[in-house]
Amino acid sequence: MATIGTAAAWRRIPGIATTALSGLSFLNFFSTAALPPFSSSSTGTTSPHPILNLLQEEARSPRRRADLLALHALALTSGLLRHPFPASRLVDVLLRPGAAGDPAHAAAVFDSLDSPDAYTWNAVLAAQVRRGGPPADALGLYFRMRSAGAQPPDGYTFALVAKACSSPGCGVGIGREVHGQVVKCGMEALLVVRNSLMRMYCGIGLLNFARQLFDETPLSCLDSISWNTMISSYGKSGDVPAARGLFDRMPSRNLFSWSAMTDGYVANAEYSQALVLFNEMQGRGFRPDAVVLVSVLKACAHLGALDQGRWIHLYAERNKLGLDVNPVLGAALVDMYCKCGYLDVALQVFDATHDRDVVLWNVMISGLAMHGHGKGALELFRRMREHGVVPNGSTFLGILRACSHVGLVDEGRETLRSMQDHHVKPQREHYGCLADLLGRAGLLEEAEEVIRAMPMEPQAAQWGALMSACRMHKNVEMGERIGKHLISLEPQDGGRYVLLANVYAEAGRWEDAREMRRAMEEMGVKKEIGCSFVEWNGTIHEFIVGDKSHPQTGKIYAMLSEMEKKLQMVGYVKDTSQLLIEMGNEEDKEIALSYHSEKLAIAFGIINIGRGTPIRVVKNLRVCRDCHTYAKLISKIYRTEIIVRDRNRFHLFRDGSCSCRDYW
């Protein structure tokens, strides 16, 4: 049987020591025994040195800081740190995420080394990248490595330096400096280095440099990382055609490739294409993971694609993707159900998620706000604080919107004031939300004072909220003043001209309204076209005003005619006061109102969606007064629920009334 002090015995000790000893017990135990000498062969896998073995155990399963300090002391007193290899491994352990050490401790050990090897330099560089320090620090460390006469940098060194210099604030100079060092050291041919340089150039916004590297690399040498880096970066930059072009050329796609392309579509509001790609991905045999599902759920939420969203929910449950403990996936599901009008199911998913982070709470609060449940949002905010979750700026924005949608003026004022109690500094959006709340309540002067008194320069979004309130309360004088200011801030936004023109039109100032139209034409700006979406049989059907491109156009317009007759029988009169331009007679105005996109969508829903199933419409703009009245009456005449999500909130039309109580 081996005795203490022999190599065979020492090889058996670390497994016992790491479970039975802690703190100074390490030092006490080993100080009474003779350590075997360190030699270069001790780095092999067959007979590792016992202290190296303990360091490996520490790297795998970090213990208390006292244990690591004892291990450091043992290596120091035994003379082991005179050798570069074990010293570098100690530095590596001290720098690992979750280790009991700290950067200052690691720096002290590192600075004491006579000749750190490339592994040690890379370990320090990797720690620098993890901490996210300034790029100049990583470059400085690299040049310090070169001047110290250490071993030549390897591919991993340059991969780390490029990653450290890939943030948007780096600029061209630093990026070109890194690339120059790669060329100088003859490392440009290594694919790991080329991929890192591509990511660096993409990160600092120089996609043309990244694409040049990509195109210069032989096709047979590119790997999935090369392709995915470019596809993802093009998507993030808004160049979806370029991303799709590479995606289609890619010789072999993996799950990340499909995820990157889907993210690109979603990030650029091409939601229908994202769903098409998702279905194609499954047809090719790829099983989506939680990351892909989160992206697709965003598309479902924007389109109101409830059936697709439900399928994803069932898929996540059947494949045990951890819905109850994954707050990111849970938040995406809650957001989807809220935006598809299924608030009760959203609350069920929220309650079933055990690990609720602040994002999940914020999504649920915003969902309640969107549905006009102001009191419910305030109650959920109270529960959030009881659970010890610290609110952030998005939390208060959701609460302020909830107050705005139902006219809780006092609660809104108190919410903004209370932000300082939670050490959250109000931003433009918070002041704008309070101004919107006050404006909707008719307190236009106070709303304007909030905007003018905010500690930062107000932007168009804040003035736009007040402008909408001026129109709502028919304050033409203030509306004209603010409307002209808005146009000066955003002369290329057609919506600003339209809003002021509508204020003029409602006041009968048709010449001023026509002047706004002429100004739009001179500036070359256009009004955003209203469009509405309805999901039926798993397919999203899109309509624009006066649309005649749908396969069921004949049936839809026949249904519109039938609906008009029934509406006239109950006394419905079109509200023509909001038309932008003056028309020859009231009949022309009424015809123009008859074919708004939401009316076409509702007609389609009545034709195809069975009675007893709500008709769910998503509109990209705020629903107009005439369409709001129209939907209320249709819901009663046809005994069907109509749920419309416009740009601001939800409207549940049932039996002739709306959940917004005509306050929107």
C-alpha cells in the first residue's frame, strides 16, 4: 500500500481532500507531508501534480474563498509558483466567473510571475473581455504581452482582442489596428481569427469590411459561424435582403442560422415573413428552441396570430422547455396573449411562472394597461413590490400608461412623483405619458406645463401626445401652435401634417386643411396607410383602405353593403368630420369612410368566422371615431364580439358598447 510522500499516494489525495478538507485544513494537511517535486511531465494527463489536481478541482467546483487562499499559500510556500505552468493555472482559477478569487488577487499573482506563458496571458485577456472594460485596456494588455517577450500570440489571443474591440463605440481606428496586428503576426489565414474579425467589424458598424473578409475567404473554408455572423449582422443593421441572400446561399444551415434570419425579419417588422420562415424551418426538420420561439412569439404578438402563438405554447409545454422557470419565454408568451386579446390566459401563464424577473412583471403590467385595466395594473404593481422585485423605468411607464387609458389623474401624478422613492430617474417617456394622461382628461394647460418643465429637451413624441389631446378636446388654438411646432421637428413625418389638417377640418377651416395637404406634397411626405389584420384558419389576412386584392373581395363588399343597410335601420349616421380633405358633398365623404381597413376586416370576419368566436382585428393606426361607432353597432346587430387592437390599446366591442367606455 502506498504511503504519504510517494507519487502513487499523492495522485489519490486530491479526490479525498476536495471533499473532506476546507479552508486552512488544506494548508495544515499538506504542510505535514512531503510534496513531490514539480517537473514538466507533471502537466501530463497520466500523472498530474497534486496541487495542479486541486487547482483543476477548484476550477470545476469553486468553494469558499478561504479554501482558495489556503491553496494559494500552499503553492507559494512549496515554491510551486516559481514554475510558469502551475502559476498560470492559479491565475486562471482566480479569474474564472464564479470563482472565490477576484481580479485584484489574480493581478497580484500575475504581476509576480517572471515569464507568464501564452495560456496565462490569454486567461487575463479573457477576464478583461468578460468584465467588458474599455477596448483600449485589452489592446494595452496585448501590447504589454508583446513587449514582455512572451510566446507569440496565438489564434485565441486575437479572437479575444477582436471580441474586446467589437463594441459600437470602438471606431474604425481600433478595428484597423487589431486587423493590422493579425496580418503582422501572420494569423489572418486562421478561420477562428477571420470569424472574430468579421464579428468585430460588424459590431462597430463596418459591415462592408466584414463582407470583404467574408468574400475573400474560399467558400470551402467558411463555417457556420462565418455565415451566421453575417446573416445576423445584416438583419440587425436593417439590410434584410442582404441577410436573406446569404441565408439562401448558405450550403448547410443550423438552428442558429434559422434563428438569426427569423430575428432579422422580426427586428425589421417583417412579421409575416418571420412566420413563413418559421414554418419552413420546421418543414426542414429543425426543432425550434426557446430562443427561436421567443422571436416568433414577438411576430405573433404584432400580427395578432393567436393560433400560431397557441401552437408555440403547446410545443413549449410538450417539449419541456421550462416555461415555469424561463422568464424570457414566459414574458414572450404573456406579451403574445395580451396583444392577441387573451388577457385571462396571459395572467394564467404569468401566475404559473415561478421565476418572475422584472421584465415579466413589466410585460404583465403593460398588458393590463393596454386592455384598460388601470386598477388591475396598480394592484399588480403592489404585488410586485411585495415580492421584492425592484421596479425600473419600464415598470413606471406601464403604470403611467395604465392610468392614462382610464383617466386616473391623481394616481398618475403620484406615480411620477414616487419614482424618486425607488431611485428611478424619470425620462422623456414618463413625462410624455403624464402629459398624455392630463391631456386626455382635458387638463391641457397642465399637460403643456409638464412638457415644458421637464429637465430635458422634449421631443416630438411628447408634443404629439399633447397634440392628440388638443384634437380630442377641440382646442384649435393650442393644437395649431403645437401642430406647427411638431412639423418643424419632424418635417418628413406625414402623420404630423395629417393631425394638424384634421384639427383644421374638424373646425371647418378647409383652406388651412388643403394647405397642409399641399405642404405634404411639396415635401414629398405621405400619410401612413392604415392596414388591418385578421387571423383565420392559421393564416393572416391583411386589408388596406379600399382594398380589392383579397380573393373574397366580392363577398366582402356584398357583406359591407348588407351591414350598411342594417346600420341605417338602427339610425347609424357616418361621422364625416374627421376627413382630411373637403369633398364635393356628404355622399362622397360617406363613401370614403365606408371602406376603412378595419371595416373590411370585420366584414371578412363575419363571413368566415363562426358566430360565438370573437373577430380579432389588429390595426396599425388609431381607430377613428366613425369606425369605433360602427364596430359597437355591428357587435350588437350580429351578436358577436369584435376585438380591435389599435396603435394605443384594445377595444372589446360587445352588445353595442366598448370596453374603453369611449375614452381612447
